[in-house]
Amino acid sequence: MNLLRTGLAIATIAAIGLLPLAAQGDPTATGPPCGFHAQMTDYLRTVYGEIPIGRGLRGDGMVLEVMAAPVGSWTIIVTGPNSVSCLVSAGESWEMFPLGPSSGSGHRLTAAVGADPE
């Protein structure tokens, strides 16, 4: 992971006022940079050219989203039901793998891993 890029992203997000949401009202709390989903995704699109390339629902009800740019930078965020997203990780050299034939609005993962499709 490119620590310089991650550090710059955290510093910039903090500078534009998104970081305080991570504290959830506690000024002494530390944690990942957080902000409202629309602000976070607008920032990642504008600054890094990243767009959502996938998302999934975690067991705790949070939505995990992968953002990536054609030049290879990527960011993973999680979003709660309150629309607050927090940065989980970021880096460079993202590569997409083909998932196989499309089925509806998404790809069938079973085709990508060689299992029999349902």
C-alpha cells in the first residue's frame, strides 16, 4: 500500500472537515477518516478519479464499497445506515479480473471461481 497516498488522503479529508465525524462527537476519539457518503465519494472521484466498482453488505449491516480509478489507485470504504462512510484502506496498482458472464445487474462470482452456476 502506498503510505504516502494514504497519508495525503487522510490529511486532505481531515482538512475539508470530514474527519470529525469519525469521533462521533468525542473530540478525543481517534479513528479512520469518515464523512458523509456523498462527500467521500465526490472527493475520491474528483481528486483520484475513483468510481465505485463493487459493493457488498457485511454481516453487521455496513456496506463495504471498493472504489478504483483507471490509473490503478483504489480505496475501500464502509458506510453505515446513517450514510457516514469511513476509509478502511487505500493503495495503488489495482487490477480487475474478469468475473465471467454477466447475469442481470452483476456478475456471477461462481463462474469466475470455476464452480457450477446455479
